[in-house]
Amino acid sequence: MKRLKFAGMLVSLVAAAACGPEQGNSGVGSILRVDPRFDALVPANARIEKLADGFVFTEGPVWIQNESRLLFSDVQANALYQWTEVEGASPLIDPVFEGDLTGRGSVSSNGLTLDEEGRLIICEHGNRLISRLEADGTRTTLVDNYQGRRLNSPNDAVYGADGSLYFTDPPYGLEALEESPLRELDFNGIYRLRLDGELELLYADQTRPNGIALSPDETTLYVANSDANQKVWYAYDVDDEGLSNPRVFYDVNDQMAEGAADGMKVDLAGNIFATGPGGVWVFAPDGTHLGSIQPDEVPANVGWGDDGRTLYMTARTGLYRIRLTTEGRIL
């Protein structure tokens, strides 16, 4: 599988010309064009906008369609934020975690998604569970253990059409990670939570499962691996029986730019928008790197918003967006 090799977030135009791809500045950041197919997804006049700043480490953007409102996490500030075009950013839940901080890592919410009724689903690091935000502001626990042992710290999640919730469970909510005395599981799992509450362990051999996404036809599950020693995106065949045929979809271990394989989303055509070293890597379903969207800060996650043609990016201390030609599913 071919990979573009470039070091650093900002590659000079001279270097880009020498190796083939075209990179041009566009707003607060730059856009790297590698394959002609990228132009059908990211128009030539696309601009990266910075919408808000002052956060610590943002994650998990999800769009509330009927309110024109974006929700996102600040995983190191223990707060869940909301943003609108008119009002800007403000806390929605602060703090997210109210327990004992001893032995904890990032204790806030991380990945966010919506269920079929539009209710917010929250991956909670500090509480080591996945919850649902109810209309009265209370939170209902959907899952917090596997076979009686506490989860590590659920990180990101995606719903299938049948209502099953797929999610990852790395150790980032625990201060000592795999060595934490609070840890009850000896693996970092990929799970499927059925509508009836049954929790299935789908895969236990990925070292640091993180971002997660389904292909439009739901036959492929993509899972980012944020291990600094194994920066790759995996692909799995998925069906009612579980996962099979694990394979490296794309490898970025040779990249020197800041960032690891992290959160991702898929457009309606099956192209993958995945945060990784230096920015948002855009892949065709066949695994070709088409180009990258590179805001001034390295994104950790992305989400579709507005009419489905805007990509919101949570990037360290700031919130960014870019208007695209392609379209993603608004939940």
C-alpha cells in the first residue's frame, strides 16, 4: 500500500513539489493534496476556520441537528462543552467526573455520539463507563463492566443501523495506563453493546484501540491504534458473528509530525477522515491516502455538522471547521 512520506505538520511548497503532492495554505492551516480524487471531496477554495480556543485538549465533536449546536469534550479539563454560531462555546457539563482523582488520568468525557432518538451518548473516562444524557440532565449508565470487571476508560463509539453500539476501551483514564492498580481487565478491548444490553468482546489484541468508524454498508469496522509504537489504522470485517480478517488499513509509523492515529469519521461514499500525525488524513476506501487537512493544531477527532458537508475538528486547545464538497451522515 502506498504512503506519502512527509515529516512535520507544515511541509514546504518546495518539498511538496519535489515529491509530487500539492500543499497550499488555506485559512488557519494548510491543505495537502496528494491524489486527484481529493479535489472532489475538498474544494480548491476550502478554508480552515478557527471557531473557539482556550481549551486544554478537545475531543469527540458531535452535531445536534435540530439545535444547530456542536457538543465536544475537553478531556483534560473535565468538562463537556457546547458551541453555536451565535453564542460561541460554553460549558454544558462541568465537571463531568466528581469522584476521587487519585490514580486517574484524563477523567472527563471523550468520544460522543447520538442514539437513534437523538440522545447524547458519552464515553466517560473518569467513571469508566458509557452513559446516556437524559432530558432532565441526569445520566444513565449503559455499560460499565465486562463479565463483572470494570472497563478501562471507554474512548470512542459508533452506532450500527441495528442499534448496536461499537466502542473502544483503552487505558487513558488511568494514570499509570496498563500498570494502573485500578485496572481490572488485562486487555484493551473493542466491544459491541447490543440493544438488549448484552456486551460482546469483539477483539482484545489491538494494543491501544481508539477512534472507531463503520463503513457505509457496515461490512468494515475501522479502528485507530494510538500506540506510539504502533501508529496504524486497522480494518476488520464485521457481521453479526463479530469481527474477522484483522488487517492494517494504513501505517503511519514513519511519520515524524505530532499526533497519533485517533478519532475518525466516514463520508457517505466510504472515504475515511482520520486524525493522525499532522492533521486529518483522508483515505479512499481502497486505502489510498488522498490528502490531508492540517489546521494549526493537530486534531484528535472530527465530526460532521451543519448539512453534513462541514467537518468540525477538535484540535488540542481549539475548535476548527472546514466546508467540504463531500457529505457525512448527520445523526
